[in-house]
Amino acid sequence: MSERRERCVVVGAGTMGLGIAYVAAGAGHAVELVEVDRERGAAALTRLGELWDRAVGRGKLTADEAAANRARVTLRAALTEVAPEPAVAIEAVPERLDLKRAVLRDAEALRPALLGSNTSSIPIGELAEGLARPERFLGLHFFNPVWAMALLEVVVGPATAEETTAAAVALAGRLGKDPVVVRDMPGFATSRLGVTLGLEAIRMVADGVADPADIDKAMVLGYRHPVGPLELTDLVGLDVRLDIARTLQAAYGDRFAPPPLLEAMVAAGRLGRKSGQGFYRWVDGKRAGAADLAGLPGGGGR
């Protein structure tokens, strides 16, 4: 039983997957990080190493603790390389229904005690279609950066058993997260609110209301938000925000329609921090000034 409790499988080594792997390893889990793209997988291990080195430099971890965390993470190229019956398997692949369903079916075949999706907007009931044991499945919506954000949104699907929800809440505690339990609706609680604010901020840029930095400053100083909605969009990823907006538009109508500026920025590869350009310029993961939005629909300012 001890091995079953300790093993955690994370599928997808993007921003969210590596963040989940980081906190799970720090909580003592033996983490198997599954990534079919070998370059992305190698980059994730490098990034994890950088995070642990930074934690040591800041006095958050000792060198021995960081080394122990590194040793707990194993990179896998496919779910078929993972031994069955882990304690938990968490899907953290891009926000596409068909892809997530396929990954979840394959992950369920490992017979995890708890199966979760890091989806930020797709209804859990839709993701559960095709699962043999939907009662063991729910949403585990982490926030970026996972190691710094205390919240874990636990999304209860129509078939989720009470004991599954209780296990997820307990897992949140072991990972150092503060959970909220929400009903299964498109966008849940956090994405509906967060995306509403983010999309309106993008429309304000397109309308020439103010520069991105001033819109963000208004929310930070006026409403005590820790970070403004446009900088947060850069941190989350403009492509991720666009996927969520389209999902919410399909569910709730055109109040969630993505602004043309957002669509144009994603089409141009301006995805935020991960690409170095969004509403701001980013260098080595740090905000480095305003981005030039000229030439994009609505991006030319006032």
C-alpha cells in the first residue's frame, strides 16, 4: 500500500505539468512525468532543475532536499512505460476535448486510485465520456505557477463519488494547496471570472482605453489584485486563454467571444511569457517592458 500512496503520474510536461510534478515531488511522491515530445520532456527536466536550484539559492530548500526531489522525478515517453496502480494520475495536456479524452482513457487503464484532469474550462462530465470508472474521476485545476499558487479547484463531475472528492481534498492538503470544491460547469468558478476580466482588458487595449501596463496597474492598485489581467494572460499563455474563451463561448454565448486582438496575437505566435512576446516583452522568464502591438487588429493604441 505504501507504494500505491506515493506514486503520482503526471501526463504532459508543459507549464502546468512540470509545475504539478514539482509540487508532487516536493510532497514526497515518486513522480512519473509522461511526455511524448522528447524535446519538451528534456526541457521540463531542465526547468525543474532550475527551480530547485533557485529554491536552494533562496534558502527554501537545502541542497540535499533539492537532490531528493530531483531523484523522485522520472521522465517517461509514454503511459505504456508506467507501472499500474499509481495513487493518482493527473492529465495536464492542452485544452482540447478529443486529446484529453484519449489521454484520460489511457491513464485510466493504469487503474489509478484517483484520476484527475487539470482542465480549466471543459466540463468534467464531457471528459468522463468513455471512462470505465467515472466515479474515480474529477477535475484538479491547478494555477500557474503551481509552486507559488495556493489554490486547487476540485471540480466534482456528475458521476464523481463522494470518497473521490474526499481523496482529492486530502491530496490538496498533502501538496500544500488550499482546495475549493465546485460543481461541474463550463469554466467552473475561476475560469469564468478570470477569463471575463482578461477578455475585457484585451478589448480595452484594442479600444485604446489605456496601455496594458496602466490597465494592469489600475487593477493592482485599485482592486488589490496581485497581478493585472494582461500580465496574467501573458503568464497563463494567450493560446490557453483563447482555448478557454472558445469553450466558454460555446457554452454561454458571445459574452465570451475572443477579441480579434487575442486571436491575431495567437496566430502571430505571441503567446506571452513562454514565447517572449505577449502584451509585454519577456526575457529569461521576467517581464522586460512593453511589447509593440502595432500592426495587430486593435493593437495600434489610441
